[in-house]
Amino acid sequence: MSFAFLQSHGRKALVVMIERQFRAMSSALAIPKSSTAPVKTSEQQNFFKDIQLWNGFLTASVRQYSKKTAAPERAYNSDDESDSDDERETPRQQKRKERGNSEFWRRKMRTLHGVLDVNKDGVISYDDFMLLTEKFASLGHLDAKAKNEFRDIMRITWEQQWGEITPYNLVTVEQYLTEMHHVVNDKDLKKKVHRFLPYLYKAVDKDRSGSISLTEFKLFFRCLGLTEENAAVSFAVIDKNGDGQITLDEFVKLGKDFFVSEKESHVSRMFWGPLVDH
């Protein structure tokens, strides 16, 4: 009976019902208080104590059961790097959680578009990707195998992100902004956006020490068509611990953060040089 009542009326109602039943039982068994009422025997006193103790125990147990078995609401966690899929969120809430909606992020993408536009004709093409690859390969720090892998990665990156390789497949600034907005909000694509960075790093790690110095970082910027002064400023910002070295892991993480972070104070903002004004 209690189980059926629990299903139909809920746990709180069951607790109230039990408490009322025990109060009624205690009242029925109680001896009236009057001048002629007989004094309770020790057996009666012990009986009433047992009733009160059982009442308290059962009430507490049912309440504890109610707390333990109450169905929790689904918890949703969100942070700067979250890929959670919240079907319960309103379109406005989902829009706020999307990456790439700030003007700061758009400035970063315009900056990178300008860097990848190696021949400076206002659009990004497959030729630009290959020119950039050759600039880093020509430093002479990659062996033949690494060079071929680098070219393959750049080709695959272009095909997966921009489609066929033709002289007419040209990416304008606005197209780049739209596509990158899609990339940073797609769990799978976001994982691939920075996969060419280790090859850039290896190409400028002249002494193959596993870390790059300011001198080697200047090689990186030179291949991007940026000045050594730009490199010095960016390196000072990126080198947070001030040890004068950037490891491969730090380099790749900074490059990835440039794509996904929307915090203007984040050091990755300087990864591809000074940001364009607008």
C-alpha cells in the first residue's frame, strides 16, 4: 500500500501520512490525564517510549530515502573549451556559447587570413598554401621525409577545409570568417585546425633542441612575411615564464588557442603577429 501511495502521491506525502498514523496510535493508547487516572506502569511507559522511538526512526528513514532516491536534474557543465551538447538550451543560450561571435575573434581571423595570403592578392588559394610550405621547407631544417609529410598535411588541410584544388577556388576574407566560425564550433574540425603547426615548429627549430629561442622565432615570422620587430614583441608576450624558450607543446597549444580563445588578454592573440585594426 505504501509503495502504491508513494508512486501516486510522492515521498513527502508518505512521510506526512506515517507521522499522522503514529500520532493517532499514540493518542489512542494514551491514558487520559485526570485526578482519577491510574498511574502508568513501567511496561506502559516502556511501550510508549518504544512507539516514540520507532516513530522518529521510521520518519527519519523515509525522509533519508526520499533524499537519496530523488531523481537529480541533468547537470550541464560549461567552460571556455566545453564541447557539451545541450538540447535543453534555448537558441539564445546556444548562440551565447558559440565561439567566434566577438569582434576580437573576427580581428584575429582577419589577421590570419592576411598571413596565409602569401602572395598578397587579397584571397587565399592553394598556391598560397604551397608557397607557405616552401618558405618553411627552404630553411633547410626539415629532412626529405618531413618535407613530404608537411606538403601532404597542407594539401589535406586545404582539401578538407576548402575543397578542390583549382586556380578558381579562392577564399575571401568574409568566406574565411564564415568557414572558421564553423570550424571552431565543430568538435571534430576543431581538433584538426592546428595539425600543421608541429611542422612549422620543426622547420624553425634550427638546432633541433626541442625548443625555439627568440632567434628561431624570428625565422618563423620571417616565413610569415612579418618583421623581426614583430617577432620580438610577440615572443615577449608568448614567453610567459620568461625563460627565453618555447617548447613544441607550448607552441602548438598557443597556435590552437589563437583559433578558439575569445579572451583579449590571452597571450595567444600575438601568435600570428600584431592584429589588424579591423
